[in-house]
Amino acid sequence: MPASTLTAFLPELVLLAGALALFTTALGRSRVRQARTLALLTSFAAILAAALCLGQRTTLFNTAYCVDLFSQVLKLVFACAFALILLLSGSLEDIRPDVKPEYYFFLTVSVCGLTMLVSCVDIITLVVALEASAFPLYLMVPMRYERPGQRSQMESAVKYIMFGVAANGIMLFGLSYLFGLTGTTSLPSLLPRLQPVIHSPAAIAGLALTFCGLFYKLAVFPFHFWTPDVYQGAANETAGLVASLPKLGAVAVLVRFVSLASPDNPALAVLLAILAAGSMFYGNLIALVQKDFKRLLGFSGIAHAGYALIGFVALDDLGYSAALYYIVGYLLMVLACFVVICKVSRDGSNVAIEELAGLHRRAPLLAVTLAVGVFALAGVPPFVGFMGKLSLLTAALHRGHLALVIIALVNSAIAIYYYLCVVREAWFRDPGSLPPIRLNWPTRALCILLIGGILALGVAPGRFLDALSTSVAQMHAAPPAGAPALSGK
Amino acid sequence: MTGPTHHVLSLLIFGPLAAAAVAAVIKRENLLRWWTLAATTLLAGYSLTLYWNFEPGTHLFQFKEDARWIPALHIHYRLGLDGISLLLVLLTTLIMPLCVLASWRYIQARVREFMICLLIMETAMIGVFCALDFILFFVFWEAMLIPMALLIGVWGGPRRVYAALKFFIYTMGGSVFLLVAIIALYTQRHTFYIPDLMGQPYSGAFQYWVFLAFFISFAIKVPMFPFHTWLPAAHVEAPTAGSVLLASVLLKMGAYGFLRFSLPITPEATRFFTPYVLCLSVVAILYGGLTALAQTDLKKLVAYSSVAHMGFATLGIFALNQIGVEGALLVMINHGVTTGALFIVVGIIYERLHTRDLSLASGLGKAMPVFAAFAGVFALSSLAFPGTNSFIGEFLVMSGGFAVSKPMMVCVVPGVVLAAAYMLRMLQKVAYGGTHNPDHSQVKDLCGREVLALAPLLVFVFWIGLHPEPFTRVMHASVQHVLEQSGVKSATGTSAPLRAQAPGDAFTAARKPPL
């Protein structure tokens, strides 16, 4: 038992060990180099551990922690994304030097929290993991150089934490409803007990309030208010992190939770559809007028959260795996954009869209990365954004949500304009007096990895989609304690 | 035509992509040009085997390939050719080396990126005509946008950014509707396999919506009358090769879409909307002609003439009879040959004089006799002079059109006269000019490379014009099948097209009220 427990828990252990080591490094004199190397080593070890544990199936800690294909696939994705983020952040130019080791420490703790999040099947552990992943981020946002006369990082950090804590409160309130209705905190036993009362107002309110906490992480309208400000106020590297990993975590938890709502729950479907449509319209329309590239990505992120929600409106396994696939793709696309932001930005300041002018002459590889990332976000084939949208829309239309599908497509048509404006600056404008950008080899490797990932997930997503859909199916097909199967009506 | 040795289509599709990968590592610019020319010529030669091995007696898809692509979404990698797509694929492969030749000197900056864009375009264009899976089709359809927008936006004229964005937004806006239709069809039949979606008993309302979604997307691509405004901008700003590709291949995709998808998948809706589409086609012919007559920019003139020519293509398709549709296909090929050539001609003028203004580029005939001869033939071909290719195509279309509605065709006749007017006006100015021409005595006549770029097109102008049978022969069975699927009885026999009698049964079928 201990040995198998150890292997099942290995990725988390590796990350925790890395975090502990980073903690000791962060004590005393600031040792940035060691911290960076240590964090990178941790990420590689985590990838290795997650790959090794891909086949593990067990439950740990008195059934509070479920290790299944679903969690293991996502752990691998998190570990890879962790490495990508570390490569992306480079030498953390915009972080105060005295807190750089702490930055790596918090980053590792946050990733560790997310890694645990996907395995949690008990409400209590889930909340703990959620907080473990969120609180380090609250601290990382203000760790930016202070520029004379502005303390936007503080403002955005306060916004982030206020909204975060409020959303957590609402979520806990919703969870208390679910607990009150069923008398249990364990999701597998919550499921069958909730079935008889699922259409009662209390259950729907409980579920909806619970989702609020996750919608906040995913930045779904109307829980999005922190997004553009945090993107703008946080350092470029931090914004890249905030924009990518927590969203995947939120979608993963949503997949576990939405299964509580039986396949036919019109009230919930309508609620989700309204939120999805609102997010898409709000995000895309406001993104049209943005001048700051990070704010633009913030608003486009709200729109993309709306797209991801389409998968949940379908309320079936096809939709859930489509949402997961889409959000993993989104992670790559948005990271591709943030690589460009980090490298184009001079001394870590924010990047206006005009500053991208002539990128194809100043740094061709960055320009290609940007084009691939932005076109993928716009949903142009053959990139992952298109395949993701296709699978989402197919799933939604399968369940007859034609209006939502049309809204989504109208939105992707609107979105093309502002994505094209970014491409226009980078490809069709002259650089003027803007200097060329030199890339070091980790950045080059990162660019090629991201381009390759976006293309590969778009052109040949077969195996990845299969893994996702089997994992979702396994998770929902065999709920313990004799719960009714969810796949049928 | 199945078997392990038959991956002709895949080779044709991915050959250019492989060539682009090689081009990415070539450093010297001249070597790059030679490499791209060699690769495209080789592919063009190889594509001719399609014609030799094509079985004209059947409407079934040939050279088929099928592989699982994304099983989770039931998406397959399926390719095939029939009589409708064969000639369009050949047109694409044959026009590519000419594009490379036409950009030999025109493109001096960022040659490598330019050649890579051209080769990626070729992959996507051939892919569109060969794809038998709707998602595969859509991927190729959209994959074309990025390289084409780059061609216009990076190597184009002064207003290139505006033109590139307009092109991109228009086409992408249209394809959004195409995607809705594709997914809607999928939810009905649970397949993306195009032949399986044809001729199914969809409900009337469903067909109308799908037809309209198809229509918006394809009408923008053609472009049909109110959706054409992106075309002049894109044509004027694009470099020569970009204009040629736009005119010769990209505009064909809309018409191809109508023929491949609208007619067989939504026959009821097609018959319902036919009168409206015919009206728009007639308007396009007249409007394109009138606007072309008023242009002083050579490229704009040719661009508006494209609108008129494509009006003939849609007119023929929606005549819904064998003669009309075959004529439309021929018009598409002819337009690819002739307008492609005219854009090369304009490019040649621009390379020498750095202007496309009709009053500045006048009286070139004295200094450039060979050039004037070429330009003359292509201009005559464009106005459908008997003996040239366009005559056959437009004649067939008009025969098909007369079978549908005589008053409508009476309206088309001025369009034909307009074509003569604007083309002869252009020819007269460029070749002879007025009494006070600018001094062109220093201007050199065509070099061997330019002759090589134009000569193959000249051959096709006369070949199709004098002996079109090898080209129409391959269409008969497929066109007949499409018409059967769209619920219209075709003209009797497969040798009907050159017997230009109006087939009465097609007439009545086309006029039959829907439902």
C-alpha cells in the first residue's frame, strides 16, 4: 500500500519537494540562479514523474483523492505547462531582484496546488487545493518593479485577491447547500444522493453558486472584472501564468462538478448558455478597442472562457472533453502570445499593440510565433483553435443548441478583426526606429515548442482527444457506490 | 483506382509543402527561384498523369484515398477527383510555375518567404478541390487565407494593409457561415463525408438555411455582385503572382462550392433560390462591365472584368442544365487562363513603367511588338472573340441561359458588348495610344522568361477555342450526375453540350416551383 501510494502521488511529491527546496533557497541571501535552476529541474522531474504515473489508478486519503486517467493526463499537461512557463519567464526581468527566489517558490506551490486540484473528489480537499493554487498567485501579482508614479501592480493585486476571496466565499456557500442536501462532502457519494433532488431550486442554486468560484478562475462574464486589470498590472511573466494554468484547473474541476447535474438539466444548461454568450460578446466587443496587448488578451480570454463553457452547455462527455481539449489548446495559444509580449517588452513594461510594428523584420521567429498564436486564437485552421472550436460546436449542436452555436460563430467573426490588427502591426508595418530583438536559445526552443504544439494539436489531435474522452468517460461511467450511469438518459 | 500505389493526390497536395520546407533552408535568392520553379513545374508535369488516368465515363470519384484522421469527431482524410474538380486541379498546378516566372524579377525583397507562401497556397488550393471530407475541405479553404493575406499585405502595393485585411475579414466572415452549415449537416447525418451528404432527404426549411449559409460563403469567394468589394482592392494591391492566383484559382472556389455542395446537398433550396441567384449573376455581368469601362487603372479594369466573367460562371451553374453547367465550368477554366494572363501582362507593364495608369502606359506597341501581340490575343480572348477559349464557354452558358429565360438573356447581351468595349479600349490605349504618347523608346520588349510565362496560356486560349472536346469530355458524366442529384433531369445523352439546342426538359425542370 505505501509503495503504490507513493507512486500514485509521485508528481505531487516531486513538486512539493521542489517547493521545499526552493523555500530553503529563498531563505537568507538571494540566490536567484540556483532558484531558477532548481525550479527548472523540478519542472522536468515533474514531467518525468507525471509521465511515469500516467497509468496509475487508485484512490488515496480515505477516498478524498482520486488518481484516474483524467487526473493523470492533466497532471502531465500541468507539468509540461510549468516547464513552458519557466522557459517563458526567462530571468524574470520585471520582478524585484530580492524576491525572485520567492517568486519561483510561489510558482511551484501554485502549480502543485493545481496538480492536486485535478485529483480532488472531496469538497474539502478541493477547496484546500483551490486555495493552495490561488494564494501564491495573489502574492506574485504585486511582485513587480515599481515604476515612478504608478503602483498599478498593487491595485491589480488587491482587485485580484478581493474578487478571489469573494468568489471563494460564494463557492463555499454553494457547497454548503450541496452538503446540506446530501450530508456528504465526497463527490462520488454526493452524486447519487443529489439525483433525487437535482431539479429542486436549492440544488440548482447550490450548483450555480459553486460554479461561481470556478467561473471566477476561468474569468467568465460577469466574474471577469479582475482580468484586464490583473493582466495589465502584473508583470508580463505573471500575467502569462495567470492567463493560462488556473483556467485549465478551473475547467478540470468544472468537469468533475458538472457531472453532478444529470445529463438533462435544462435550467443549468440555460444558465451556462447565457453565461457563455455573455462572455463571448462582452470579451470580443471590448477587445475590439484595446490598445494594450495584454488587456486585449485579457478580454479575449473572457471570450475564450465563453467558448469553453459551450462544451459544458452540452452536459455530456463529448462536450466536457471538447472543453478540456479547447482549454489545453488555449493554454498553448496564449502562452505563444505571452512569449512575444515578454520578449518585445523593453525593461518589462507593458506592450502596446503599436510596439509590435515590424516584428517580422526585428525577430522573424517571434513574428511567426505571434501569427500562429493569434491565428489559432482566431480559430483559423489548421491550428488547435479551430479544431477546438469545431469539437465544441459539434458537441453543442449535437444537443440542439443551434442558437448558441450561431452566437459563437458570430463572435469568432467579430474577433477576427482585433486579432488581425495584431497581425497587421507585426507583419505589415515597418519597424521604424524600433530595435531588432535578439533571442536566446531557450526562447527559440520555447517558440518552436509552442508552434509545434499548436500545429500538432490542431492537425493530429486524434490520440490526445481519445485520451481525454476515454478519461472523461471512465470518470463518469464508473462512479462508485452504485450511482446511476450518466451516459444515458 | 484504389491501391497502395495511388497516392497521386496526396503527393500533389503535400509535394508543395515539402518543397516549401526545402525552400526554408535555401539561402541564395536565385537558387530559391530556380528551386520553386523546378518544384512547381515537376508537380505540373506529374499532375498531367491525372488526366491520362482519368476515367471520363463515370461520375464516381477517382484516385480516392481514405485514412482515419480524428476518430473522436469522425473526421477522415478523404480525397478524390471527379470531372468537376479534375480541370480545376490541373489549372492550379499549371498556373503555379507561371506565377513563379512572373515574380522572378518583381519580387526582390524576402524572396524565401514569398516562395514559401506561394507553395503553401498551392497545397491549400489543390487540397480544396480534392477534399471529400467536409472538415478537410474547410481546413484547406481557410489555410489559404493566411498565405494569401501575407502575399497581399507584405509584397503588395501602397494600400496593401487595407486590402489584405479586407480580403481576410470578408472571406473569414463568409466561412463562418460555411462552418455552421457543415456542422448542421453533420448533426443530421453524423458524417463529414461529402458524397454521403449529397442527395439526402433533408427537410425543406433545413435546406433553405444550409443553402443560404453556403451561399454567403461562396458568393463572397466568387465574388457575386453585392459581395465583390474586396476583390478590386485585393487585386490592385497584390503582387502579380498574387493577382494571378486570386483570379485563376481562388475565385473558382466559390463557383466550385456552388456546384459541389449547393446543388447536390440542397437541391430543393437551390431550385427555390435559382431566380434570385440568376438575377445577381446578370447584375454582376452588367455591373462588372460598366465599372470596368470606367477604370483608368489597368489592374482594376481586369479585376472588374473578373466580376463580370464570374457572373457568367454562376449564371451557367444556376441555369441548372447540362449545357449551362458545362459552359460554366469552361468559363471558370477560361477565366483562369485568360485573366491570369492579363494580370501577368499588367505586371509586365508595371515592372517596366512602374505605373498601371492607362494614360501613362499607352502606345507601347511600337517599342514592344511581341508584348502587344500577346496582350492583343488575351484581350480578344477576354471579350470572347470566336476562335478563342472564352467564346466557347460563354456561348455554352448563354445557350443554357436561353433555355431558362429569354428576357434574362436579352439583358445579358449588353454585358457581352461591354466586354468588347472595355477590352478593346484597353488594347487600343496600351498598344497604339493617342497622338501624344509618353516616350517608350527605351522600354525593352519581352524577354524569354516572360514569353515563357505567357506562351502556355496562349496555347490554351486557342486549344480550348478551337478544339474544346478534350476539356468537355471529362465533365459530362459528373455534371450529369450533379444535375440528377439536384433533381433536374439532364439533357439527353452525354454528347449534348456542343449541340447547342435548348433542351426543353431542362427548361421545364428549372422552372418547376419548389416543393
